[in-house]
Amino acid sequence: QVHMLCDRVRHVVVGGGLIGLSVTARLALEGPTLLLEKNQSPGEETSSRNSEVIHSGIYYPPNTLKSRACVKGRELLYEFCRRHDVPHKNVGKWVLACDKEDLGELEKIKSNAELVGVECDFLPASQLREEPNVKAVAALSVPSTGIVDSHHLMQVLLQLIGKRNGDIALRTEVVGVEKSSDGYIVEAIDGDGSVYRIPTDSIVNASGLWATGVAEMILKEKLPETYPLQFCKGHYLQYSGKSRDILREPKLLYPAPEPGLRGLGIHLTVDMEGQLRFGPDTLYIDNNSDYSFSEVISEEIKDKFVTAIQRYLPGVHRDKLSPAYTGIRPKLVGSMNAFQDFVVQEESERGYPGAVNLLGIESPGLTSSLALAEEVSNLLGYNQNSRAWE
């Protein structure tokens, strides 16, 4: 049974995670915008299974979209959270050199931070000693890092969409995209099996872990090897006890990152309630829905975590660690150690005007979400709007 939706929309956004919600809220200022999300509720995947960190932007090379979106997104996000009463805290973070070999990585981070204009300085030894449980030969202090309640953030964006010219269809999966004489027809199936054909001027693919499949529906071709999307699973463990048991002042602790930013290392974060979490590790998997955290695995993972954590927090007890959750990142993985930028591409050059694909939007995707929404809006030809996040 096919239903033709009579009402044409200006934009269809595919994927209701934080990026899709941000894009929908922004585009709904410009005209009727429909968000299609296959799950029961928005943000069930990467958006709700991460570290909930507002990143400063120290890691990403200058003149890349990741760098620009993170730095601008951080400012937009703090302002948005203040304006809309989204729980957040600007707690700052330390990046630690656990031994002399790590010092080179910290030097690289500091010089990159200077290039992108993010405050980041070596801590005086006296200040490092103020946290007696932390073991490090040196540390960078990054005051602009923070934490945010990502669930609350998504709820506020949903409310914003409702107040604007936006709508959301849940339990509705996109199964096909056809080019039409004046835009696109998006075919979608809802949870009851009804099929809808939705005429739209433009389509934005913000479907995260599923973005490759949706991009191939739009472009009618396999994505080139230049977009090698892989699924990177990360486990998170929680630590019983409050942050003050380990740290005198709440802050995030990150080890020096792995070469090429394959991961930022197993780091310590704290949530809005003061609950301590460690993670994530990196495990490449084939199934982008495998959130399992089995008993057998959890013992092996605990061993791995303890080894990593005790490099910088030797007093952490293994028996206080327990499984919290897992998350999966849609990682663009090129040659080993090579930096991979976000891909946000308007597809006119391939013959699909008004179609925008977002690929590989992993960390710092949460921080960058509002800035990436602005990027999509610009690519679709809209001007800056000072009311965008009011």
C-alpha cells in the first residue's frame, strides 16, 4: 500500500541523532522540514552512547572542517546550553604525559592548539601536585573543555523543531530516494508497514552509522574507496564512588592520544551527577548494531582498562569498575595514522543538487553539532541567521 504525501516539504533530513536534530532545527527556520528517524525515539545510537564531552578543539589540524566545527560548535553549544537551561559544566581537562615518551605528543597538541586559537598550557609542577592521585610527568591544562547532558540537549532541540516549521516521523525508515524534475522523492516505511512517498526540494543524510547506505540510495552508486566508513565500538566502565574520591577538583583526565588520533585513549570523564566513567577503548566490528557487553568480555576488558588507567591513576581499584554501556562510532579510516576529516558534501558536482551527505561524524560530533547544522544550511544556500539557536 503506497501513500503519496500530498504536502511537499522543503527539506527531508534522514537520521534523528544530535546532528539530524540540529540540522532540522536550523533548516526549519527556512521552510517546512521533515526529519525521518527509524528508531522509537531520537538519538538512540551514537548520540546517547558517548562521553558527553564538550571538546575544546585542541587535537584537530587547522583549516579542517573538524577543527572549525569543533571550535565554533563549542562556543555555540555553551551559549545554547546557557540560553535553554541544558545542564552542562565547564570543568576543564588535563592531558597527561605518563612518561617522558609522551612529552612529544603533548608538545604537538600545544602547538596545534596555538594554531587553532584554543587556550592550552603546561601546568606548573606545583599545580600538578595538587592532585596527589594523578601520576604524570607533565600535563596540559585545557580550560574550555566541558560536559553536557546530551539527552536533555536533544529534548530541547526537539522542542525547537516543534516551535519552528519542522516535524519528525519516528519509526520511519528511508528505503529509497529518487531524483525528480524539481528535487527528490523520498520513499519511507513506517513501523506499521505503510509506505510513504515524500516530495522534497532537498535531502540531508545525517544517518550516522547508516550514512553509507543512505548516501548510496541518493547517489545510485557505491561510495568510492575514499570514504572507508568503519564501525568502531567502545566500551565504557563506571567507577563506584564519587569524583572527589579520586580528584580534589572535578575535571576530565585524558592520557596522551594515540598517534594519528586513532583514539584519545581510555580517559576519565564525569557526568552531571558526579558519576565517574572510564572509556572508550577501540574495537573495530562489522555489525553496526552490536552493543553487547558480555560477562566474558567484560573481565578481559576490565584487565585492559586497569592497565591503561593505572598509568595515570595508580590507585584505581579493579573491583570498583563495572560495565556501564557501549557506543559505536562511524569512523572514516584511511591509511594508518592519517587524520580523517568529517565529510559534509553537497552533491551538485555528482549531479544531485540539494542533496547533502554527512559521513564519518564521530567525535567531536556532539560538540560540532550546531556548527555542522550551520555548514549544511550554508551549503544549501541559506544566509547566516542570528536567531538560529534562540
